[in-house]
Amino acid sequence: MATTKLNERQLAVLRRICDGEAPVTSNDSHLATTVYALRNRGLVATPRVGGRWSAELTEAGRQHLNQTDCTTHHPIPTAPVSPTKAEAAELITRLQQGDGTVRITDPAPGERARWRQILHTARADQLVPEGHHLRHTGRDRGDLVITLHPGSRPARSIPLDESVPVPDDLPPECLHPAAAQAPVPVCPDCLPRARRILHALCRAAEDNNYTVSIPASGSRASLVVTVADSAFPLFFHEGSYEAPDSSGAKYAWQRVTARTVHPSHQLELHLERTYPHPGRRSHWGDRQRWRLEDRLPNLFREITHRAHTEAERRQTRQRKEEETRQRWLAAMRQARTALVEDHRTKILRGQVQAWQEATAVRAYCDALEGQQNATAGTTHATRAWIDWARTYADRIDPALQSPELPEPPAATPENLRPHLHGWSPYEPKRA
């Protein structure tokens, strides 16, 4: 077992490998040197599967961590007590009975690790309801937010190899069709190399179930890589430099002021700088320490990252749109019910008012007849007035007309608008 003291970076990587929550693989190229140093000391192993390695803790590495933690009193991140199946089941119940979200405000490192183990147990023991999947944010800092989402867990792209092989020489007839037809704004000397790079990109993209195509007419891009519903144009560029142009000088002693531009033969590929991906790396090219061919895996990892980010944003947007649509549909149903109730209420109140008026008219007629009889008797003109009044009372009395449930009014947008409480009667949005 290695006894040499590890530095902080090596110890952190060793703990991460022990944790197992975020595996260390050949995709973590920035950790490769550290992993190799740990492997040379016998603390980790790097078995390969399909041309890719993943770091695994050896027994010597486990003993080294135990000795280190006993000496420094620094707990291994996975030291918290393993959660039970009951805790994982309780989490699922909380998510189902609530709004599908559980938030833990800025938990301590030990508690944060315990929640990660609970999530692992929920997935491993198949406690997640069928047709749903768990997500969480705040793995290492900030609030830990756990959410239960409908649908299957989004599939992540297959990791790429550590290199995207570019052939040293390739006949034009062997080029990928997209690489052969792509517009490449470079000098003739660099054109064969540029097409070989595009050929390697096309092959690597198709190996990972991506789609490559020629851009539409008018586009400055050389190639378009499509991942699911996201398209990423790739732009080729060749550097240049200025040099004095002595071709116009007649005499050797004449001062040369003219300048001419020459291609630098330094190639560069770049993605668009777009608003959804601020601050992300977008340019890869020839430098003193490396060539563009060496940076193609980095380019693909950036495309994969952007595609995954955009897919999550689309899912979030679609989920919000669906939630809005459901609220709008509920508001429309309530508005139709309210429209019918309001219509019936108005008719009923009108009938009650008419009935009250008819009853009052009849009572008035009875009082008028009694008054006339008590005096000199009812005159012909008074009798005619009383008869007309009684006829009028019968005509307006709804009780004599056997009223029925009225037909519902037309549910037109303008009729529904007063009952929608700010929703548009035409589409799922606020008016």
C-alpha cells in the first residue's frame, strides 16, 4: 500500500472515487493526471470498457482513506449513515402528496450526502412511481431541491472517446458526403486538411447518433450538427497575417508601404455565441501547444452539453406551457358554468319580479273593486280598467306560463370574458 502523503487535490479525487455519486471516468480529462498518479501508487484501478476507463477504489486506497480520516478527523463524504428504504419511501410520499418538490435549505455536507444516498436508494429499489423520474439540484452547495417529474429520465449522450481520429491522408472519394460538399473558407493548401477534420467530425457525430448536414444556402457555416431537436452550426475559419508587399517597388532602395494579407494556415472551428449559453467555450483551433485535431473531443463535449441544456429547457418550457394550458382549460370550464348560472339567475329574478308585479296588480284590482262597491258601485269605465289590469297581470305572470329550464346562452368569447378573471377567451394566456 502506498504510504506517500497525498496532496489536497489527490485526496479530493480519491474521496470522490470512494463516494461513487459522481464517477471519475475518461470523460474527466482534467482529472486524468491525478487519477494516473493515484493508480501508480496502487490506490485506484482504471479498468477499461469499450475503450473508456473508469476509476475504482482499491483496497489499498480504502485503507489509505481510513487512515487519513482517522488522523485528520476529516470525514469521508460517504460516511453518513446509509439511508433506509423507509426514508426513501417517505421521500416519494412527500413528493406525491405535495406539489412534486421537496426543498432542503442549504444542508450541511453530511446531510447533503445523506439525501443523495436517499435518492440512490429510491432509484435502486425502484420506489419511483412508474412513468416518473427523480431530479435534484444543489448537489454540492446551495439549497437541495428534489423534484418528481412525469416521463422517463432523459437519456444522456454516449461519452465520446478521448480522441476523434483524423486520418493523415484520405482520397476525396472516401470523404464523408457532408465533408466533401461543405463550404470551407480556407486557402487551397489547408483545404484537404480541413475536409479531413470535417470527415472525422461527421463520423464521430454519427457514431453518437447525431445528425450532420450541409447548412442552408446563405449560411456562413460549414456543417450543422443536430442533436435531437437542437441544431449547432459549425464555422471554419483560417487566420491571416499582413506582410509588406514589395511587388510594386521599382528600386531596391525604395521604401515599401504597401501591405498584403497572407493565410496563416492556422485553422479554427467555432460554435455560435448564443444567449442560451452565456460564457461557454465556443472556439477551438491551432495553437503553439496543440492542433485543432487535438481539440475535437472538447468541441463534441460542448455540443453534448448544449444539447442537454436545451433539452432540459424545452422540457421545462413545455411543462410550464402544459400547466398554463390546464389552468386555462379549468378557467374556461368554470367560466362556462358561471355563464349558465348567471343567465339562469337573471331569468329567475326577472320571473320573480314579474310574478310580484302581477300579484300586486291583482291585489290592487281587488282593493279597487271593494272600494267601488262600498260607495256607489263600480262604473263602466272603472270595470273596463280593472278587467284590463287583470288581463295584464295574467299576461306577465310567469307562474301561469309553466316556465321551464331556460336554454343555455351561446358561449361566445365576449360572453365568457367577464367570467375568466383575466384569462384570454381565445388562447391559454392572460388577456
